[in-house]
Amino acid sequence: MKKPNRETHMTIKFLTAALGLSVAALATAGAQAQTAGTVKERGSLRCGVNTGLPGFASQNDQGEWQGLDVDYCRAVATAVLGDPQAVTFSPLSAVQRFPALQNNEIDLLARNTTWTMDRDTALGLDFAGVNYYDGQGFMVKNDLGVNSALELSGATVCVQSGTTTELNLADYFEANDMDYNPVVIESQSDVNSAYDSGRCDVLTTDASGLAASRLEMSNPDNHTILPEIISKEPLGPAVRQGDDQWADIVRWTHYALLNAEELGVNQGNVEEMKNSDNPDIRRLLGQDSNFGEPLGLPQDWAAQVISAVGNYGEIFERNIGVNTPLKIQRGQNALWTDGGLQYGMPVR
Amino acid sequence: MQEHANAYVSTKELPQLPAPRNDAGPIAVLRKNLFATPVDTILTLVCGLFIVWAIWNLFSFVWLDAVFEGADREACLVEGGGHGGACWAFVEAKLGQFVYGTYPSAERWRVDTVFLLLALLTAGLLIPNVPYKRINAILLFAVFPVVTLVLLTGGEFELAGGAIALVFVLAAAATLSAVGSVPRISLSRLEMRIATWLLLGAIALMLIAIVLDTPTFEILGFSFSLLTMLAFVATLGAIGLSMMVGFGSGQTTIKSMVAPLVIAALFIFAMTADFDLRYVPTNLWGGLMLTLVVALSGIAASLPFGVLLALGRRSHMPAVRLICVIFIEFWRGVPLITVLFMATFMLPLFMPEGVNFNSLLRALVGVALFASAYMAEVVRGGLQAIPKGQYEGADAMALSYWQKTRLIILPQALKIVIPGIVNTFIGLFKDTSLVYIIGLADLLGTVKRGFADPNWITPTTPATGLLFAAFVYWCFCFGMSRYSIFVERRLDTGHKR
């Protein structure tokens, strides 16, 4: 059995961290407050997104950006500028994203970025929340007859090289005392085609990626995504550290989207709901009190956001939900009231 | 005498017999070349079957099983699973993005205009029979880039006083050299010496203006600092003086005296005037358009810079040679990816706060410098292939260095290295796809981004998209290659070995 080479990955990780740190240090502590003011002055939000991740950030046939992360950019743009179209998208690769934020080339990084301690502290990022709870999962062919990842002992596993995915895989099989043969491949699309052509029994990557990978299979119905999630990958929008007001704006935009879903406020009924008797709804939509003021936002900012992009549930269903080709279940991303992890802090 | 001829001697020529059946005709050719021995026969059959199999598979993928129309991925999926043919509907739906990137639809006519101008001007320059080559070249290399810049971005640039002064410094230099080249005017005349000193002073003032802040004020909507204003005035003085000398001599035409000034003014007008074009930021550029912008500006910059660097490397002046060697070896020694990464991530760190270079511009400069170093070595190969006698002959004719280089050496050297030059161009054209990793979406980049659209994910989408991209690249590169062969034949004046 071949174990993935840990040393190489530690070196890569170290180099990445070193680059990030030096960037953070050189960017004169990055403490550029007043991001909100700059955005208003410029009249558009500069948002860093993935160059292409199905359901999170991609361009449709008209060339418009769409996806879960993209809708978060639009939500923040609506809160600050009142216009969901006032966004300049910067498609960023994985290595580009942190320098771009530190160099002040973008205002908001909504690029399926995992919230880790290292990034939150040493890299000088400030995460505003978790807009998608992801985690590494497994996909197998139906005819393998496997229903749980714990039955995968002795399996051949296709995995992308140089990612935390590969390390998590090694940890999981070691912790459960199972053997496996890794087939390590450079790019995710090559991993997919290797799995599809039968070079391995199991495909592993983040669960959201598995849903997209399944669509590339010659027969999607022949493949099952196993229920086990073996790592924590909380993805969320991030901003530069040192601008508390801006971080608060992004954070409360996220909570407003969650609260709207919890209170049943959606894109269609937001105007009616302004007349609701429910004090929670009235506070959220800025009917009685002005919660936008401390953030420097208009009184009805949350109502504007919801009428522009919908609540969290609508965003989810529109981009990655069961009615899209990706068919991702809410799972951990359901509201806390439905047994999920998404919990919006109260507006009061 | 005839009756003495032997009866068995033929009196007329016999008709030629056909060659033996075994030695001529298609069957004989086949037998000789493909089926001569049992091993040959087996190899022929195996290869033949492989070729037929490969072509058949390719044909059924791109044509027989292919899906040509459809609104989304459903159209390209095969009932019951399995791989289908090419999903051309995907390419059709995304074609606009593949060509223009995210350039706004309403403004795409601007890109079309640029494409059309480029096609017309290039065709005019490349086809030997088309007249007006000189005007055509001026249009293509001087006017077209400015028009393209204004059309694609929308123009209305805010030129600082320094930039304007720089343009006029160039104009002054052109006027000075035009007057200086008139036979009976020497650069050592008092007026000319004053003009030269004014020009040098203006350059010095502009260099100082970079580091020294002086009060700024607005003139005609342009913001000048005190120093750049002084530089500007000095430049105008230099131009005025040299024009005075030129006209005074009666040896110059009005055209050659006034042209630099007019061109400079026109240039500044074109850059700053409001043509009522919407501003399109470069982060919306993409697709084939971006590939062409990067490749063509790289090609256009690399040839002149490459020639200068090659000449510099063979120069007898130690400082020039050293600088050129260091430049060439540095840029040739680092991978293009590193250059692009450096330009994207490191450069902003060295810039003062608030100064932000356009990311496309950074990539363009990186690509141009990189390509120049390669081009320099190609051209140097040509320079070294010219026999010493040519240099000595030119020297014996008392030609100056630049006359010798321009009239004797370069025409021969460049002709020899046409294959190398075109090879570098083709390599550069394909290398432009590396800009994808710094977040610019060229042709390959937009195709790859298309794969992420959940509406189009199918098993065959990536293969189709990449096949399309490969075909477009191939068309351009093959076109360049054929044209280079044509030029080689045309310029082949008896050195064929």
C-alpha cells in the first residue's frame, strides 16, 4: 500500500503559508478601514469569485455570473449600493485569492474558501460567516454494492494531488484501520475521467464537487454519493482584517438572508411582509427601527437585499438545490429549525 | 547506300512499350512501397486499420453522433447513459463568450470593427500585389493600435501632464533628427545646439518630476505639475527652434517639419477626446479577442525589441553588450508562468499605495519582454550567419553603422531566420493561453470556464470545448506557418542549398 507523501504536502503548505504571510506583512497590515465608503464612492463592489465552480460561480450563456457565491456578492452590493448589478467580478484561482484581497484588488472574497484558523489569524482574513457547510465525501459505482464509507477497505481511490483532500483521505483510512490504493491525479477533471473509465472504485472530493463530478459521468444514475462526510470544510465569504464595519456589513447580510428564510420572507412576498405584525419580521425589514444606521446602510437594506436575490433558501435552491442539475440536498445547510447548521443571529 | 542496309535493321523508331506490369501503375507503387515483404504487409495492414479506426471514431464523434442544436445539457445526454458525440450545442450557446469574453453585447460591434480593420490591413500588407504598402504599414503599426485601444476601452483617458510632455519630447526628437539629417545643416549650429539642450533639459525635468512633487494646475483640462509644465514648454521651444532652422535652410518640406507636431497633437486628441463610447474595463475582455490582443501585441513588440537586443548583444560597446546579455539571459532563463505570476502578485507589492496597474497591461508587458528575449536570440542567429565579407564590404563602402545594418545586414539576416521568427510567433501565440492562470480569460480560459456552467455539464462537454479551442489555435498557427513558407519562397534569391 502506498501512502501519500506527507512531506511534500507539508512543504507545499508551508510555502503557500509563507507567501501568504509575506503578502500580509507587506500589505502594510492591510488595515484599510472605510471599505464601505470606498465601495460607495466607486459605485461598484469588487468581488473575488471562483474562475468556475458549478453552482457556486460560473457564467451562463449570456455571460452573466451566477451561483451561490455570486449571489452573496450581489446581496452585499444591494445592501451597500442598492443595486445587485453593481458588482465587478474578479475570477480568481486558488493561489490568487488571498494576495488579491490583501493587495486591495477586491473588497470581498466569496470564493468557496474554507474557514480555517490559520487563514483567520495569520493570513489576516476575517470570515463573515459560513454560506455553505461542505465536507469531503465519497462517490462509488452502484454495482460495487457499498452503502457506507466504512466498507471501502481495499478500495482503489481516485483523488486530486496536492490538496487537503488527499491528506484527509489518508487520515480517514488510517483512523478506521482500512487499506486503500490511492490513484493520485493532477486535475479534478482528469480524476473524474479516470474514475469514469474504471481505473478506481471510489472518487473523493468535497461533497459539492462530487455532485458536479457525477454529472460528468457517462451514466450519472449508476453512481451513489455515500453519506459519510470525513472533513469539515465550512465555506464562507471573507474580508480583510481591520475593517470591522465592512466585516459587519457582510456578516449581517448573511444573517439577514438566513433570518428571512426562517421568518418566511422571500423575494415574492417581501413587500407584503413589510405590513406583517410579527415584530421579528418588522425589525428585519426595517419597519419600526433603523438597524441599518450603525452599519451605514439604509433603513430597509435587508428588504432590498431579499427582493434582489431572495432569502438563503431561495439562493440555495436556485443555484445548487434539488431542482438544478447538481441536485444537492440541504443537509447540513438546512436551517437550525430543520435540523441543519444554518443559524441567523437575531436582529434586535 | 540504303539498299545496302541490312534487312534486320529497323528503318523507323519502334513504339515505346509500356513498362512491365510489375514495375508501373498504382499497384506496382503499392507493392513496392507498402507490401514489399511480409513484414511490410503486416505493418501496412495494422497501420491502415488503425488509421481507419481512428478517423472513423473521430468522424462519428464530431459528426455522426454529435448534437448540433439544443438549449441545455439535456440535449447532449444520451438516453440510458453512456458517451455520446460532440456537444456542439454547447459551443454554439457559448460562442459569443468564446469570441468576446464578457464584453457587453451592445458594444461588440467595436470588437468586430477592430477585427475587420485588422483583417483588411493585414491582408493588404501580406498580399504582395496590393498597392500602397507604405501607407498600409503606417496604418497598421501606428494608427491601428491607437484606434484599437480607443475602440476597445472607450478612450477618454486622463493623461497627466507628464505623459503629454513625453509625447511632445518624442515629437521634438523626430523634428530634430529630421532637420539634422538635412545635408547642409549641422547639429553644431547654435540654434540646433540650443534645441538639443532644451530637449535634454525637458527629459531631465520629467525625470525629476517623477520623484519631486510640485504644485499642480490645470490647463485645457490637463493637470500639469510645475516641472512637467516647464518640460512641456522646453520641448515646444526645441521644436520651434529646429523648425525655424529647417525652414530657414529652404531644404526641407513643410510636411516633414510639421508632421511630428501634428501626429503628437492628433495622438493626444485621440486618447483624451470623448467619442461617446461606453467605457469597457479590461476585466470584461476575454475569449479570442483577448488571445489576439496578447499575442499580437507580443508579436508586434518582440520583433523590433528583439532586433535591437540582438544588435546590442553583438555590439562592440561593452556596456550595451552587457545590458543586452543580462536582459536576454534573465528573461530567457525564467519560465513564462513565473514572469506572469511575478507581474501579477509581486509588482503590486512594490508599488506605492494606491497605484494600481491594470492586470492586463502587466501581462502584456511580461509577455512582450519574454518574447523579445527569445526573438533576440533568433535574430542573432541570422546576424551570425552573414559572412564577414558582407560586413567588411559595407565598411569599405564607408557606410555608417546604421546604414550598414539597415541596408546590408538586416535584410539578409532576417530572411535567413524567417522560419525561426515564425516559430517564435507561433510559440508565443499558443503560450498566451498561460494568462489563464493569472485570472485572464483568453480563448482557452473562456472555454474552460464554460465547463463550470451547471446547465452544460455532460460527459462530452470538456472534449467538445477543447476540440473547438484546439481547432481555432490550429487555424491561426497553420495560417502563420503557410504564410512563412510563402514568404521564404518569394524571398529565395538563389541561396537554396
